[in-house]
Amino acid sequence: MNRSAIKNLIFKKIIIRILLIVIAIIMVFPFLWMVSGAFKPSDEVMEYPPKIIPSEIRYENFTELFKEVSFGRYMINSFIVAGSVTIFSLLFHSMAGYALARLRFPGKRFLFIGILSTMMIPFYSIVIPLFIIIKQIGWYDTYLGLIIPWIPHAFGIFLLRQYYIGFPKELADAAAIDGCSHIGVFFRIALPLSKPILAALGVVFFISNWDRFLWPLIITSSAEMRVVPLGIVQLKGQYVAHWNLILAGATIACIPTIIIFILLQNFIVKGIKTTGIKQ
Amino acid sequence: MNKLFKKYKKQEVLAAGFFLAPDVIGLLFIYVIPIIFVLYLSFHSWTGFDPIKFTGLNNYLTLFKDPLWLKSLRVTFLYVLLYVPIVTLGSLGLAVLVNNNLPEIKLFRTLYFLPIVMPLVVAAIVWEFIYTPSYGFLNYIFDIFGLSKHAFLGSQNEALISVVIVSAWRQLGYYMIIFLAGLKDIPEVYYDASKVDGANSFKQFIHVTLPMLKPVITFVMVVNLIFALQDFDAVYVLTRGGPNYATYLQTYYIYEEGFKFLKMGLASSASIILLIIILTGSLAQLKILRGGEYE
């Protein structure tokens, strides 16, 4: 390589690095700004020009918040809702996916197309009748009302069907020869062996259900049933312009998903690659 | 006849029924019955308390005469027009940028992905703080560069793009990962071949990368179109449809008519139209983008 080519290459690498860093700042800044604001005294958070680093670290923002707002309760609610949706989704979708992939029964094609076609129904077009139905059943302002509507999900069924189609047939056959029933084969062989894809899907399901806002907004009314996103918006209305407290709440609301992200980063990335879509 | 019965084993059929029952019953109650119900309601007038009254096409006629609904249609259209290209091109650009072998590149990928970890509602709140006209950080930056201060969410002209930026900021890293997976799937041979033909990296991108990524681009665009047509959370937190209905999306219209003014029939007919828009929009996009695909 001649000299100008090398120079060119170094120049290019520097440009790329600068670009990478500038974009990284844009992506990460809101996090830092949130945390910085969460520790500021209430007058400093509205100061102009803004201070990047708080002049004093005010932990009281958090303790005050926990005293005034039952954040613990919101967290538990969100865990119950997102956790239950995830667990039941994974179980039901792998059962349905397995049947569609490996079992022979009449009307299979028709059923599969029927399941897939529900994927075309956007949530906002059914939110009104769904609300009426759930209310009629008596699930208004209950965990069941928050959880049940998010379990059936055609895309999850489709993905697991694709997975079980590629599943080694010999394993199931061997188990069947040993006298295992179809249900036995599924629960003893297929399900335990699909742990990696279930983990990847599970993370995606959990995060997208942690995020839900509109449905909890209309289907719950009491403070005891409030989930985290709802609680944080409520908080914003309650502490208008008390940005340090609002941001402290926002910071707390991020912690669970950040922990999941740190622990399961590889699963998340794998989950996105296999699913390509959030609910 | 005998053959037909022999094709299926009783035990297998029973097992399939057991496996499929929970999800099929669920889909029936959560999707199929509601979609029939919403169609039925769209031809009726109902507040949720009094008896349901048949009104024929009245709801639809009301919609097309309602300036607010027409406005929300325009706003939604504009929102899609801003959001879909920003996210598609932005995430593709990020993917190309992080698809190199610098030693620290994994760190950047992680950082770009980070925003998706922030719940959308929280992201909206933090950005609202950043957008604050008087002491917000964005105006501080504008100030440093000698630009005039902006109202952002408070301005009729800037509110919509400000909301789009929040949603896009959060989604970019997610689709970056999908594009990155697509980029890694392109066989190196194609690049080598084009290099032999004397193509520079720009030409390689146009003639190798883009055609090979077409299925991924199609996927990302369709998914984002569907997402954009259904955005609600960010608008609810940031602007509540304002100022002066500048961010009044279709979903917000449905929410207000249905749950605030209890016009279930009218909101249902708006839901049906949103459904039609989403279906035709995504099918049209698929058709246009699928043209000339060699799969």
C-alpha cells in the first residue's frame, strides 16, 4: 500500500470513530440526564444554563418518592403482569406450535391460516370491544383483566411452529417407541430441549409487556392495580414541574429492564434476530 | 372412506386438541369475537349504558364530516411519513456504521441498543424534560450554537416531529440489530466479486448491499408502518394530542371518543377505518417492495 492510501485509511477510521461517538452520546444522553436530574435539588433541576453534574447528590428525592408513592406496589404489579403473560405465552405457544408442526389432525391447514390471519388485527381496532367484553366478564381492575388479553399471540405460535418443524424427528420417535404418549413426548423431550429459544422469546415478551400503557390505563382504576408505566405518568401529573422527583421515579421505572438487559443481553439480541418483532 | 379415517390416529388428534385449545380459545375471545363485535358496533350508537341503537352508516358519515377526525387522519398520515423513513434509513445507517471490525465496536452496538430498554412512557417523560422550552437541555444546545430557542412540544409546527424523534430514538437500535443480522448474512463472495469488477464501497452498497437487504428493508418498513399507525403512548404523555390538535393521531381520536366521551359506536367505526388503513397500507407496501424480488 502506498502512503496516501494508508493516510486515507487512518483518516477514514478517525471519521468513523467520531461519528460513532457522537451518535453514542445522543443515544445515551437521555439516560444520563435522567439520572443526573433525579439527584438534583428541586431548584437546580430547573436552573438555566443547566448543570450536567448535580452540585449535591440528593438521595431524599428517592426516599420522598417511596414515602409518597407506592412504587413498590407498582413494581410488584408489573412483575406479576409481565411475568404471567410471559410464562403462559411460552407454555401455550409452544404447545400450539408443537401441535401445528409435529402432529397430524384434520383441519390443520385451515386452523394454521386462521391463527395467522389474527396477526393482521391491530390492537387499536379491537380495544373498544375488548374493553367491553373484559368488563362484562368482571375482570375490570383485576390482574386477570391485565394479563389474559396479552397471552394469545399468533406470531409467537408461528415462531415456535417454525422452531419445532426443524426439531430432530428421531428424538420424538425414540421416545414414542419407549411408550411415551404425544403429550409425554412434548413435556419430557421437546419442551426441555427448546429452552434456548424460549429464553430468547421470553425476554422479548417480558420487556414488551413491562412497557404496556394504554390497556392498563383503560382497564384499571384503583391505585392498587397500577402498573409502573401508568404510575410514572400519574406521578408526572401529581408533581407538575417537580422534575427531580419525576425523574427519580423514571429512574426507578427503568431499573428492572436495565437489569434484565445486563444479565440477558445475548438472549435479547438473539431473540430479536429470531422474532424480529415485538408484540 | 376407510382410508380417510385411517389417516389420523385418535390419540394424536386428541393430543393436538389438548395442545391447541388454550391458544385457539384465547385468540377467539381476544381477536375474532372483538373484531366481529367492533364491526357490529360501528353500525350502532351506544354509550355503554343505554340500549344499543342501530344507526346504519350514520357513524361513518359523521366521521367523514367531523373536522377533528379528518384532522387526525392528516396528522396520522404525516406521522407515518416522518416516522417510517427516519427509522428505516436511520437504523440501516447505524447498522452499516457498526458493521465493521473495530475492536471497540461491540460497546457501540450495546450503547445504540440501550434506548429500547427504557420504557416508552419513561422515554417520553425524560424527553419532555429535555424539550422544556425555558430550561430544557435541547434549547441550551441551541443556545450554545447561537440558534434561537424553540417551543418544541408547545409549537404547532414542531410538536409532531418532536414526538416522532422520541419514538424513533427508542426504536433505532432495535432495527439496527435486525439490519445488522441481515448485513452479516450477505455472503462475502458478492463483495469480492464486485471488487474484482472495480466497484468502490459506495457502488458496492448500491449494487450488492441494498438488493440483498431488500427482504429485511421490506420487513422493517412494514412493521414500522403498522407501529406508526398505532402509536399512542408517546402522544399521550407528551402532548395529549395538542397543541391545537397538531399531534392528534387516529388512535388518540379513538381513545377520546370511546373512553372519554363514551361514543362507542363512533369510536368503533373509526377503529374499522384504522384497520382498513393498516391492512391496505401494509399490503400495498409489501406489493411495491416485493416487486422484482428473487426469493
